[in-house]
Amino acid sequence: MQNDSFEDKKHSKTTGRRGYENGSHSEIEVSKLQDWTAFEIYRRTEKLLVFMQERWNLQFNEEQLEKLIGISFVKDGREIPEELEEVSAVTPENEDSAEDTGDDQKLQFWTAFVKYADEHGRSADIAKQKASGRTYYDVHIGANGYHLFFSIPDGKRIKMGIYTYNVDTYNRLKELKDQIEAEFGESLNWEYSKPTGTTRSIVVEEEADDFNPAEQPKIFDWIIDHFDRITLALSMAGEHLSLSGESSGTRFEIRKRYWTYALVQIHEAHGNPGSFSNVNSSTDNWINGFFGIGGFYLRCVANFDSARTEVVFGRAEKSENKAAFDALYQHKDEIETKLGTELQWNRGDDIKSSKVFIQIDNVSIENEEDWPQMAKFHADWSKKFYDVIVPYIALGG
């Protein structure tokens, strides 16, 4: 077998060499796999060790199992490079080869990004990894079977992806597609990877002048914004996320402490009973309040660079959300006159949900000096939305 590819090893040859498909029961099982990745090796070894325990009444604890398997990097949050993209035989005329840009430019880009993220209070989550001269930058979020990555494949695009380590994980996330995209606010490309591969990427991308220093702050904001929105969307869809290490605990502890602080004012603003009466402090960067109309709710969001209050139309049926949003939008001028300011109206034509929101920038959940301003903003505006907007929704526009 020597250095033959996994695909070649699976099949017998006319020269008489036997392939896995004609071997032992164990080899036949392996021959049915599409790829022989580190994850597949881990899973296969784990299966054999479990069989040994059951067959010969052996006892291994989790630590011993990990030591026997010998490739714990698959699960310990260490960087696992994304699958290399298949290179076309013909380079599109409107794209240059990524190699032409050189590692120095990529290193400069990611170094500038890490510095920018650190300056904006994001060294504990999105900017933990050291910059390198690679096309991609991985971000591990403590998820089960996947991590996030950002990529500058040709210097003319910025890409965010969910990199799943196996087909089961990809299928699990795809079952949550509508909910993830509704919360994320954009459609994702779920068919990006080869359908025969074990690993899959789910991506969103847009054009960007990556190596233009004047454009990079805008690109870095795109990365941070997409990271915040996709982690929120995954959490809202029921995925358990956590960043490994002390910084993760700090991040979630900060959120817990902020919502404990802010909910005092939010509860006071809404009274009891009120929209947030049964809402407790959370380790997420959002809390929801309800007003008795299924699938529609108030939301307060606290980020590391902004705070937001929203009215969300989030029912399972997209048409119901759009109809309710459109009915409300007919009263846009009246509502904004009553509130004394303009709002952001996001119909979300390409996704399931819609929302109306107001946002303040240059505040951070990480800075306790900003908490009084943020808490007052969340309390005041969630109550204003309840008093002014909710009656229009209740009347069906």
C-alpha cells in the first residue's frame, strides 16, 4: 500500500493487490468511508477501543482513552486547517491566484486584524489565534464538531465559514438552516463543499479589497460583525458554544454580570407583570422579552462595541413575518414621530425573520463604565418599543 492514496487503497487492482473492500470485516468498514481524515481516524480508533472494553471486559476512563487514541488534537480546540479548495484548471479572468499575493500580504492583513480586534476588546474571543501568512484564520468556539474560519482566498473577497469535521455535524446544522439564517440575517451557502467530502464548509462571502490598508478597518468590522451574528444565530438555534480557556469564562461572566445589572432597570421600566418579568441574567449577548403574540418579541443585545434594542418578527413561516413587518412599515412615519427618532427597518427579504431596531455605538459590555448608559438604553427603548410599536402589531398593522 505504501504511499498510495486512501482512494487507491480501498480498491483492489488488476495486478493482484487486494484493497480494503476485499479485506477483513474491519477493512471493509473502512473502505466505505469517503475520506480518511484525522477525525475519521479518531472515531475509528475510539470505536475499536470501545469494542475491546465490551469484548474483554476492560475498563478505560476518558483520560486513558484519549491517551490510547493518541490524536487528541482533533477534539482539544487546536487548529485543524480547513479543507483545501479544489483548484480549477482555468483561473477565472476576474480573479488572480491567491499565491500571487504572497504570504507577506496575508501576514500583514491578519496581523492588522488581530491588532484591530484587540484594540476593540475582542482579544478574548475572535482574536485569540496568532496571525500567520495563511489564507485563512480559524476561530474555535467550543462547538461540537466544527469551528469558524475567515478567509481571503484571492485578496479580492472576504469569506466567513463554518467548518464541520464530519457529515453528521453538517447534517445536524443543516436541519437548523432556517433558524440559523433567520437569526443571522443573511443566507448562507450550504452547498459550497464537494458533496463527497467528509468535511464541509458553510460560507458567506462578499467582494473586498483585502490588501488595501484604507479598506481594512471596514473589512475587520465585517469580520467582527459576522462573528457576533453567527455565534448568536448558532446559540439561538440550540448549539452549545463556549470558548476554551480562562478568556471564555471571562467573556460569559461579563455577560452574566451585565444582564444581572441591566435587568434591574429593565424590570423596573416594564413593571411586574411585564415583558421581561420571567427573564433572568444570561451568558448570551442577548435577552428576549415577550408581549403575548407568538413568534414576535423584544430583544436587547449587548456587544463589545455596541448595544441594540429590537422588535423581532421570528415565526417559523417567513410569509407571516413579512406580512407583519409590511403592515407595521405602513406606520413608519407615525411611529418614528412618536419616538422622536429614525429607526432601522430590516425586512430581511432573503431570510425568514424581520426586525426593527435602534442601536448605539462606541459602548462595550466589557467596559463597566458603559453599563449605566447601556442599561438605561435597553430599559428605555424596550419599554418605548412596547408602548409605541407593540400596539400596531397587536392590531395587525
